[in-house]
Amino acid sequence: MDALNVLNAFFDSMSLSGLYKCKSVLEEKIKHAKTEHKSEVKRANISDYVQMHNNFIPTGKVNGILFSAVQAEVESFNLFSKSGSKTVAKWLSTGNEPYSWTSSSGKKFVNTASDISKCPAIFELMEKINSELHVKMNSCLVTCFKDGTSGIRLHCDDEEEIDQDSPICVFTIGEERKVEFLSAYQSASETPLLSITPKEGSLYLMNPGCQGLFRHRVPSMKTSSGVRYSLSFRRKVSPEPPTTTTNLKLASPVKSLMSKLNKSCRSDHIAFAKGSPSLQNVGTPQPSSMSSPHQQIQQPSTKRKTTTVLFGTSITSRINSNTVSSKGHPFINVSRSGATMETISDMVQDFYDTNPASSDVEKVILSFGTNDIARERHGVYNPKSFSEQQLCSRAHNGVRKFRQDAADIVKKVKSLFPGVSVIIQCVLPMQNRYWYTTTNVLAFNSMLMDIARSYNCYYMDCFDRFLSRDKQDFNKGLYYDWLHLNKWGLNLLCKSLKYVIGTNSNMFGPIIKL
């Protein structure tokens, strides 16, 4: 006998006065769950739940073979001719169960399933998503927006038949259209928390928990005249009831029991709106959609990590944490004058071993290399005997010996702080006191950029900000000597750091050009 039958049998055995008492207790718990859920929504950061992947597959004529095949299959559904001014959808799945949802007016819509394996291009795209993002999508809802008059109202995809422990992955074909996200308690007239405009060939993810905390919509746009298709890949779950109570969702049982209690007690009817977030918290410590994530998409914990730590040299040692930190984004500066890469590696380990904030690290900014390369001459003592090309070649060859040390620092950071975003700052321009200075800096920065690509980090490129107007030399007005920044130079660097600290990593590209 499952849990719902047990509860039904229990309430059937109770007297009217006992049912009144249970009704009062349940109402109080639901009220408490609503309060807790509102608090959870208030604390949630929308950028933690929406992830963009621009150019997920190529769309050009040369490399866009898969894209063209997917587009041809989508157009073969003839959704455009059926759409009129409304959106029309087609449900593709590996199983034969239909997909249904209820409109704001209470009308139920049912889309019968078509075999997705009979659409080889769309199936291949789904397999690519599963492979690269380590998810298990098995269905796709293809939606056609005929033009700017077509849109989708504010809603959340919280149907029980969709696995709320998996993300929803939306692929775009055709016209660019805005997708807006609001919190679960915002009205439709309020300003969205986030607005994105996915380009053709891009993929955006709504991570687990998003549907319980936020709602989204595709507003109509009179300026848009082209057709847009969205391919919303989802994980459809079996309609069979759970056999254990471990992952039992109590939303439906509570709704059923409250309806029964209301009828038995002849009291005022308590209306539960579809998808009411309060019901998802009853009887569980947190919403079922907030459980364990898949391998790459990290599910935010109740206490989101927020601290950024900078490991640097004398270039960054005078940066005041109050200058770059902001509300909700604390900043810790761990810089030491004269620090080499070996010193930086020890500083990372010491911080992890001794600082209580090490468990709250969200981002690590690495600013190193100045003290290592400033003295590197590559064995050339008479530069006039070499051409400019030969000097540059020697510079690149010379900095190679630093590559392993730099890579080891990155690997140590990722090992000590799992899930952290690593931002590698470029070495800033220096006065060309010696012939080898400029070539070394450029070669070292090229190496850092390559390491960032190789180890899935971000490269913070603010080099041009510190050059003169003609880009031929460093800006002397930003330095008080040939190497160190004055107050104006520090202020400029702080602006770059503040942007990196306050912006969610999902919004960065591999190279953060400032």
C-alpha cells in the first residue's frame, strides 16, 4: 500500500472533530511552507539557474550540416501553416506518452507523442546535448512562433511528467526573440529579473529548481516578422507511481487530502492554483526540484557560494576589498609583493588551510607572472644582432618553461575549491626598460590565454586599458614607476575586477575583454 492510500485510510478512520484538527495543522504547515518558499525565491539569483551556450552548433553553409538537417525536419512538420497568430507545438518523445499542460484559464491541452527517433537530425542534436552536457533528455517540444504576434504567456514548466531534477534545454532556429524571466511572485507587469535573446544555433538551459522559483515568457514583438522555432529538450518521466517513499512528491497527496478535508468539514473551499509553489515544500525539507544535479550543471545549494579571492603580486596588493566588493559579493585580496608563481602556489594552499572563508569561494582571480618574466632574458645579451621576428620567437620559447608552473596553480585551485570559476588576469603593460620586457609580456599573456582555454578557465584581458592612445607604449599617467600603478591606474584595474566579481560566470565568454 503506497503512502497516499495509508493517509486516506488514516483520515477515513477519524471523527469529524479529528478531521478539523488535522485540517488546522495542514493549513498551518502550508502557510509555513509558503513563507519558506517566498524566502527561498527572494534569496535565489536567476543567473544561477539560466545558462547560455551561444553557437552550440554551427549554422554556416560549410559547417552547418546538422543545423540545416534539423531545420529541414522542423519545417517538414508544417507548424507554420497551422499557427495563425498563435504558437503551435509538436511533441517528440522516445516513448508514446502524451505531453499535457493546463492554461491560465484552466483549459487542458494534450499533445500526442511522435517517435523522435524518426527525426534523425533532431535525435542527433538531442544526443549531442546529452553527451556534452551530461544530461539524459528523451523528449522535445517543438514550438513555432509564426511572427512577432506569436508569444507565450508567463508560466513555469512544472508538470509532474517532466523530471524537475533535470534541466530544460532550449535550442533556437530562425528569428531572434526575447525570453524574459520573473520570480514566482512577480506580476506580469513588473520588470523581468533577466531578459535574454537567444541567437540562431544557440542553446539556453533552465537548470533544476528554476521552474519552482521563477516563471518565464516569450513576449510578442511587433517589430519581428520572421518565424522562430524553439526546440525544448526535456526528460519525460514514467507516469507510474513511485514504489518507494524516498523520492515521493507530496504535492498531489496534500492537494487531494485538503480537498477531502474541506468537503468533510463543510468549510470554505481552499483553492490551489496550478503549480502553486507552496505545495512543493509541504512535508519535505526543500522542493523536489532542488535535489542532486547532473555532472556539469551545478545545482545551487541553500547557501550559495559568493566569495571571490584574488591571489596576486605587488601590482594588486594595494587593492582595497571595499573598492571592488559589492552587496552579496565579498572579496578577499591575498597579494604579496615580489610573489613569483611558486609563491602564489603556496599562498593558495595557505589560504585553503587557514582561512575560514575557503569553504565559500565562488571565484578565484589569479594575477601572477610579473616577477617571473621581468628578469627573463632568454640568453640574449646583444639584441641588435637579432631581427624582431627572432626576438619574438625567443620570447615565446623562453616563457614555455613557466607554462607547467602556471598550469599547476590552476589545477591546484580547481582541486582545492571544487566548482570554482577561475579567472586568469593578463600581465599588465610595463615600461620598456629592457629590450626583453615587451616581448616577454606579450608572449606570457599568449601562454596564459592558451592555459585558460586548456583548463576551462576565463582569461581577463584588460591589457589595452593601460596602453597609450597610440597603443605603442604603456600609459605613463597610470603608473608611478615603470611597473606599479598609481591611484588612477589602480582605480582602472578595480573597475575591471569589480565587473568580474559582480557578474555571474555563466555570462562570461572564455575571454573577458575589458
